[in-house]
Amino acid sequence: MSIRDTSATDRIIEKRVSKKKLAILAGIGALVLILLVWLLPGALRLFSAGSSVSASRLQIATVERGSFVRDIAADGRVVAAVSPTLYANAAGAVTLDVHAGDKVKQGQVLAVIASPELTNKLAQEQNNGDAMQVAYQQAKIDANQQRSKLQEAFENAKIDEQSAARDLKRYQEAFNKGAVSQLDVDRHQDALEKAQILLRHAQSNLGMDDSSLNLEIQAKKLAYERQTLLVADLKRQVDDLNVRSPVNGQVGQLFIAQTATVPKDAKLLTVVDLSALEVQVNVPESFARDLAPGMPAVISGNGQDWKGAVSAISPEVVNGEVVARVRFEGRKPEQLRQNQRLSVRIVLDKRDNVLTVARGSFVDESGGRYAYVVRDGIAYKTPVTLGPSSIDKVEILQGLKAGDKVVISGTSNFNGAAKVAISD
């Protein structure tokens, strides 16, 4: 007996698919397709690039056209433009009348040097000067007396010559009348000639001796004047034993102790003129060649800014730096101290309509020969020519245009690749 199955009663049930589920599946497929289309160019760029770098590790800047200010920023310290050092003009014991930090006025006595040797020398030379003055006056008196004697001799000789001439005239008239002999006439003729000779000699002596007397007086006068100058110089040296301040200011450093005995030309102290301050800065050698006196500068400190200008540049390079000084212009700062630290910004150049980009490490990493320009997520190695650089910008001479995106830092990881993909 056979067993009947249920095949006669079975029926095929159709599987129904939900429309909602179909819609969800269709949406997911569309999103996957869109995602593939969106990622495909990036994937293609990634495969075409030599390497890939995360954007978070890079710094990107935009090339701009505008004004370009080339400047130097450095820290400086306040120094006195006038800070004279005072020296001992003679050996001796020094008595200080001031202390370091004391305010002083011009001409005020700061120290006194005791120098008996210089004081005694002044007294001796003053005595010599008085003696030479007496000798000079005596020479003038002697000359006047000698001149009077010569003048007297000349006048006597002149009178004798006139008397001899009259006697000769009378004897000549008497000879013509036969009253005297020719011998008497000849004798008076000889007397006249002798008187004339004496007159000429007296006149000559008067002129010659007068010149000689004038020379002697002049010699005495010059000797006296020379001694007067010597005494005046010694008086100046003795007066300089009172060491005076050459400026209004403040006592700086003391180089000696109180009542110390010092040699000639020893340093005693310094005086700082606080009304004429400058800022001394150390400028890198690479910028120093562009510095010039008169360049404008901005000095900052104590929450204030002051206008300044470069006043001096050292011709010597020390440890790769050049020392420059910046003076204050216009309103003078107040309450600044010697060696106080200030910030200085020196403007080297200022131009308009210049193509620039923010300064970054790419300048040094590439040697200024190329830069990486970012387009569509790819950094392309692009040859460039860079110009002068400032604190925050560098001038672009060739290779870039305004609006270009340039990787300015972090290019050391590019390893010189021609293309580098930048991932988010």
C-alpha cells in the first residue's frame, strides 16, 4: 500500500519585494557611484604624484600684489650718544666729590687731583714770567736812553757843521778883502769838512743803533710773550686738576677708589648725557650692506613707539654682525636708562605694486630657485626667481602670478618631487 504525498496539495508562493527596500538599495548604489566619481580624480592625481603629504603639515600662502616694505627687526639697547670718559691730566691723589648715579651739571667739579709738582712748576714759571716782563720793560727804557744820546750826538754834530760853515764863509769874505791869508781859509775849510763827516756818522749811528735797539726790544718782548703762554698753559693744567663735567647728565662708572693715587692719563669716571640717547643694534651681515645713515626706523619699548633714524654704522663685522646706532627723532623719550632693552625696526626699502608672498622656510630650503604651487590638490614644483626679502614677505620677480597658492613651509618632506599630492 502506497503512502500518498502532499504534492497534490502544494502550491508555489511568490516572493514579494518591498518597494521601500528597493528604494533604499537604489539610493545607496547612487551614493556609491557619486562617491566613486568624486574620488576618482583625486585617486588619479594621487597615483600620478610622486608622494603625498598631509595638508595639516604644510603652510600655504597666496601670492599678492601690493606694497612691499623691506625692513629689519632687532633688539637693541639704549646707549648715550655722548658718554665722555674723564682722565687725570696729572699724577696725584684724587678726591671724588660724586658717586655713581649722581646727577651733575655741566662745569660741576666731580673730582680734585692733588699735584704739588704741577702747582710748584706754575709758581716757578710765573716768577720767570715776571722777571722777563721786567727785562722787557728795562730794555725799552735803555733803548729810549740810548736813542736820546744818539739823537743828542746827531744834533751836536749838526750844530758844529753849521758853525764851521759860517766860519768858513766869514774867512772867505775876509780873504777876498785881503784881511786874512789863504792858510786861514784852508784851515776853516778843513774844519767844515770834518764837521760834515762827524754829522754823517752821527746820522748813520742814529739809524743803525735805532734798528739794533728795536731788535733787542723785540727779542725781549717775544721771550716775555712766550713765557706768558707757558704760564697760561700751566694755569690751565692746574685748573684741570679740578675735574669738571663736560655735559649735563649722570655719573656713570667710577674707575678709582676715593683718595686713590693715580698716574697721568688714568681713567677716573664716565658721565652719561641722558638727553642724547641712541639705540645700539646688532644687524646680520647680510642686511648690513643695505644699511645707510639716515634710514627711517621705529623704536618700541615701554608700550610706546618713537620715530628714529640710523645715525652710524660700524665698518667692522664681528661674529657675522655689524653694530649700528639709531637716534631718536622728534619727541624725546622719557625715563629711559642706560643699557635698557628696546625693539628696533629699520626700514630698508618701500615700494608699491610689487608681487610678494609670505616669507617661509621654502626660501632657504629651495635656495630661492623653485616653489611648490598648489592647484587642485597637487603641489607642482615651479621654477621661480626671488628678490629681496623683509621680515614677513619675499619679493617674486619671475615664475609666479598674483593669486597663486604657494607652499611656504614644510617642503623638506617633498624630497624635490615634481608633483606632490596634498591630502586633507
